[in-house]
Amino acid sequence: MKKPILLLCCVFALQTLNAQEQLMTNAFNREATLLNGYWKYIVDPYENGFYNYRYEPFENQENPGNGAFFTNAKRKDKADLVEYDFDKMDSLKVPGDWNSQKENLFYYEGSLWYKKSFDYSKRDPENRVFVYFGASNYETDVYLNGTKLGKHIGGFTPFQFEVTELLQEQENFIIVKVDNKRKKEGVPTLNTDWWNYGGITREVKLIETSKTYIADYQISLSKENKQLVNGSIELNGDNKSKKRIKISIPELNITKELKTDGEGKCVFEINVKSMTYWSPETPKLYKVVLSTVEDTITDQIGFRTIETKGADIVLNGASVFLKGISIHEESPINGGRSNSKEDARKLLEHAKSLGCNYIRLAHYPHNEYMVRLADEMGILVWEENPVYWTISWENEDTYLNAQNQILEVIQRDKNRASVIIWSMANETPTSDARNRFLRRLAAFTKAKDPSRLISAALEQQNFQEDPYTRTIHDDFAKVVDVLSFNQYIGWYDGGIEKCREIKWKITQNKPVLISEFGAGAKYGLHGEKDERWTEEYQEYLYEETLKMLDQIDQLRGLSPWILVDFKSPRRVLPEIQDNYNRKGLISEKGEKKKAFFVLKQYYDSKN
Ligand code: GCB
């Protein structure tokens, strides 16, 4: 009796691990069948479809019976007892969060089951098929035709499962349980300042590949030699060793033949006499084609270098000032979690109209359209792991979860020229346990991607008890390449006049990037410049803050808080906040506040 159960558990564990290890590079450009659209759903706050009445998971039972939702049970005869029926339920749109689709799910945090039926004919019977999720918040269990594919934890990164063996030509049913309950040991944890949108928030697709396919690659410009493009490629499949791979960059007249080693991997270097380097001024992307006899994948890649020298951030050998803005992943078109190319374009156009050459994607990895478009539009990007505020620093599983989330976003975005900074965390309180956690995470990130910069949004402190002299006293400051910190002088920390009194004593010889400052203002509310919530207060705070920050010798950029007002359950003040954090320079309806123009003028003056 016991044996099959154990075996089953092992298979699940293995599949979950595999799914995370083998996340394919550039799923974005793979030919795919979208499973977007309407999915049936069951709200299941007690996880009744997952556990039996003894609170044992149905999926661990040899015979899960009619109670398990993942079996999509149907009444076999009139005596049969089945207490659910997906096909009679209402539908939710995928991709999309449930909170903004159904009024009664606005505050819902819990588990919800999705079901979609589909037919599928392979292009070639030999091919493999994967189901790929752009993201789903927060814990996701996936089943196909009654069999578990695996589980994924983390709300903002992609994951995939191979379905080759389980897929039928007709009447497949995919069932997905998504649970967005906040957890103390989660990443992020219980407390954040944004809406905990639940559901399958990004696209779901079926990706068909050849039996052995190009699963992973990284291609970039060498930091040491700007005439050298180098990288690595890895195949996945039974026939991956000693295989020929061709890499070509037609516009540069480059074609190179490579051969994989016994493990299906190869590394390469290509000399390039001249090329246009990617930068905000010239966001040149080259078509890069990788092919084997069975598989071809194309990407659009920009070539640039990024490093720091003393207090400078150096792009392609020249110092750059990061004219930025922070952005949450909220749709400027319909509200709710954004997920479309149109949402991304609108947000990035707002940033461009502010004069930005840089954005901070707070506080978690955003959808892939953002970085793909940033590549095209010439906008430098900070990507952030959702290690926010008070994480369970001592918990090993919490650490592994954070590590897996950064790994998945690196795997997705490592070929994006726009992405220059991996941020480890936001406003985390210093302690030995926190320092160990972040050091380990930073070492992991550097090992996975030595080509980019590491940072974290830190906090500033009084220098030697002097309330007007500010410094950065944080052990993790030694680790970061870019010294970033948030500060709210004039909002949470005194009145605006205080900005004039502040002196900076920053001892680290590193570029300083102010990751946040800001003030709340309700669009259309006018008054004196010392009256909170008016546009004039926010405008005045921007004027004084920019003068104050210009006193920092090592200042190399900023990303004020925030581009657009965003939903947060922490913000309950009636008639002003109404569930919105009002620090946006633009209202959720797209109206520009006065401070927008102050920042724009400042950025224009930096040209
Ligand atoms: C912060 C946080 C950010 C908040 C912001 C605020 O320091 O990093 O997530 O939304 O302040 O508005 O208080």
C-alpha cells in the first residue's frame, strides 16, 4: 500500500525541481499555442478540493476519489456523488488577476482552481511539448489530464513543465490551483505596500520543440574586450552530445559553427570588428539566430558593457547618469496587475515623456514585455527580487525561495541589454541573519551572472546621532556595486524645510543611486505648498529634494517613488487615498501632477 504513495511523492518532487532547473531561455520567441482566454474557476478557501476531511492531500492517495478537483470528476451514473462541476462554473480571464475581475474577489486571498479544456495536434509526432506560465501568484499546483505536473512557488517569475507524455490530441484538461495567501516565511512576506493580486497573472502557452532543443544560451559583449562577443549554449534532449550548432548574426556577417561537448554544452567567442553598441541613445538590437539540424531559435540582442569605476556607472566605457523612475506592475489602462504589451508600452512611454533613460521595476520581476520593450526603446532597467521589509532571514526555505526567484528572472532576462542591475532587496532591517542572507543571495547572483551590477534599496541613518547629517551604515553596502537607498525627508521624516538642513556623509567610494523619495498628492487637489496631499506639496518636495540630493558628490542617478498611483490596502484615507498609494507623478487615470514637470525639468537639465 505504502510504496506507490512514496513513489508518487518522489516523482512530484523531482518534477518540480526539473521544472525550475530547465526553464528554457527565450520562451518569448518560441512558436507557441496560447492557452489565454476564459478559464472556469472554483473559489476554494478551505482547500476542500485539495485535502480530504482528515486534511491529507488527495494527490497523495492511491485513489483520490471524486473529491479531488484535479481529477475533474464527472458523475458516472445517477447514484454517483460528485460535489463540484467546473463546467457549470463562471469564468476568469487568463492572463489576469482575480481581484480586479470579480467584485466579490477584490479582497480575496486564498486558493482558487482554474480549469481549461483544449485539443492539441503536434506539428511533428516526435516533438516535445511544454506548458509555460509567465507567472502566477503565489503558489501554483498544475495538473494535466488528472496527473500532477508540479508545483511552483513565487508570484512573479516563469515556470514550465514538460507535458509530452500526457498530452492527447483531444479533450485535454489543465487544472491549476493558485493560492495567494500571504505567509510569514514567504518571499515577499506578510506585509507589503502593494495589492496582493492573485491568479494566473501572465500568459500560459504550450511550446512545442524538437526532441533535442536549444534550451539555454547567454550571449553578450565581453567586458574586457569590446570587440569580442562571447557566450554559451546548452541543448536539452537525448541527442545533445557532439551536436553541431550554428550561430549567426546576419547584420554583422557573422556565422560560426560550434559543437557541443558530451553534456550538450558549448562556449564560444566571436571577434567583431565594428558594431553599434546598445545604449539609450542607440538601442540597437541585432538579430541572432541559433540553429541545430532540428531546432532554430531567434533573438534580438543588444551588445553593451556595464561596470562601475569608483563613483561612476560606466556604460560602454562612458559614465552615465541614471534619470529614472520607480514603477509598479499595475495596468495604466485597466487597473489591476498589468500583463500586456500595451500596458508595458504605456508605462514606458510615460517614463520616456518624463525624460527617463532608466527605470526601477519595483518590487518584484515585472512581465517580460517590460524588458523586451525597454531593450527596443533604450531604457536601462533595475530588476528586483521581492525580498521586501521583514523576511524570515533565519529560515533556509525562505532563502532558497528567494534564490530560486532571482534564478528564474536571470534565466528569463540574461540576454536583455536593458537590464543592468539585479537588486537583492528593499528596505530590509540590518541584522546578522539578514546580512548573511543577502550576502549569500548576492554571491549566488554574481556567480550566475557576473556581467551585471548588484544593488539593493538600503536605508540611510543619522551620522553619529546628528539628525541633520546622513550616512549609510549597513554591512551590505560593502557588497553592492551601486549604493542605493530610499529616503523620505519631507514626508515621513520631518517637513520639507528639513531638506535644506541635511548634510551627507557618504564614505563609500561607489556610485550613489537614490532608489526612492516622494510625497503623496491627490491629482487635482490644490493648496499651500505646506499642505499635505496637495499637488503643490509634492511639487515643492521634489524641488527641495533634488537640490538636497545634488549635494551628494557620488550621485549618479535616481528613481523617485513612483510613476503612477497604485493600489495598496495600507492606504485607507477616504477621499484622498481610497486604497491608492498617492505618491505617483501620474494619477491612475493618467493625469500628470505638478511634480512630474519638476522632475522632467531636472532630467532635461542633465542632457
Ligand atoms: C517605501 C517602500 C515602498 C512604499 C513607499 C511608501 O519606502 O519601499 O514600497 O510604497 O515607501 O509609499 O511609503
